[in-house]
Amino acid sequence: MDPCHARWAAFLQELCGSDAAGVRSVLDVCCGTGLMAAELVALGYRVSGVDASAQMLARARRRLGPDVPLVHEALPHLTLTGPFDAAVSTLDGLNHLTPAELGPAFAAIAGRLRPGGWLVADLHTDAMMEFARANAIVEGQSGGHRFTITSTVDVAGRTCDARIALRDGDGRGGFDEVHRQHFFRDGDVRAALAGAGFGAVAVTDEYTWEPVGDATLRATWIARRAED
Ligand SMILES: C[S@@+](CC[C@H](N)C(=O)[O-])C[C@H]1O[C@@H](n2cnc3c(N)ncnc32)[C@H](O)[C@@H]1O
């Protein structure tokens, strides 16, 4: 299992543990290869996943087995009905949306949550935009894969075109992917959340209780669907 996702799932469990209504079902938005879903299943949550990539979902299926519902579709389109107690989106999934898609995506997620349901999602900060600009090539390991990310940042346009080469541990399998990420302004995220019916927004440093600081690369947005 991946140490980041284990820590992030533990944060969600601690956060939602305060909810007297109980949190049992979780929608993993932009679930990718299922790293977060696997951690949440291990913690006892009933998880469903949605992702725009068939390749990612095939890997998620292998990781999660046959019992976790996985749907192949692209936000803001969302056909899973729920209602879910919580939705998560980890490792920059929502940064793949365009600014025009963010509000409709939040609305689609809110529509699948019960009143008072949670949204816990991370988004890149401006510090991440600067990090990507200054570190055009990043190599590392995650979930048993080796990856190389090559980034081209447009600071004025607030975008990053990333080329990702993912290789399996044995170096044989894997795939290459090119995508554009968007760096959202905090005010735009708050407006999109409010417009989608979310309230009580908090923003913390990468799945901790620490406030966002100048060094925060990944901000965790915590919001709850307003009660009816
Ligand atoms: C960096 S990966 C994160 C995967 C996963 N959340 C994790 O923590 O490992 C981003 C994922 O977002 C998915 N994605 C991008 N745009 C999407 C969209 N519009 N709707 C659904 N999934 C999308 C990609 O296919 C990819 O699997």
C-alpha cells in the first residue's frame, strides 16, 4: 500500500469520526488506480470510484477486486446516484478539470451526497505551481510504480502540461500519459463550492490539521453539503 494514501485515509477517518450521522459510504472521485479506495476499503468503508481513464480503472479493478463499483466517466458528468456520506478526491484529481468545469463538478458531487455529507479533496496551491515550474522533471515511486513527470508551466495561464511515464516495479508494464492541470485561485474554489451548495469550508495543509502555509504544495479542502 502507499504511505501517502494510508495517511490521507486516516485523516478522513479521523475527520468524519466526529459526524454523529456516521460515515460509511465514500465516493472516490478521479479514483485513478484505486490507491485511496483500497485504503478506505481496508478501513471498512463502502467505496465506489469514478475515473475518466479506462487504463486507470483497469488497474483499480485489479487492485480492488470485483466488489467495488467503478464507473468510467468524466466529471462533471456523474451518473452514480448515491447518496454517499462522503466524497474524496486525492492526488490532484480535481486539478485536471478546467475552471469552467469546477463548479459543475462540485454540483454533481454535492448532488450525490446526503445533507451534511463531506467533500474532502486536495488541490494544488500556487506554491505547487512554482515548484512545478522550477522542477521540470520529477522522478519517484508510488503504489509500486516508478514515475517520471515532465512539467511545462504557464504561470499567466495558470496551467501545467504534464507528461507522466508510469512503469511497473519490474520495469516492463506501464503507460505514458499527457494531461493539463489547472491551478485554481482560492476565491474561485470557494465561490464554486458555495454555488454548488457546500458550506463550512476549511482548508488545511495536505491532509493534516495544520493551516495552509507558504510551503504548502497540496491544500486539502474540506466542505460539507448544506443541510436541506
Ligand atoms: C493524479 S491521478 C489521481 C488518482 C487517485 N485519485 C489517486 O489518489 O491516486 C488523477 C486522476 O484523475 C482522472 N481524471 C482526470 N480528469 C477527470 C475527469 N474529468 N473526471 C474523472 N476523472 C478524471 C485521471 O484519469 C486520473 O486517474
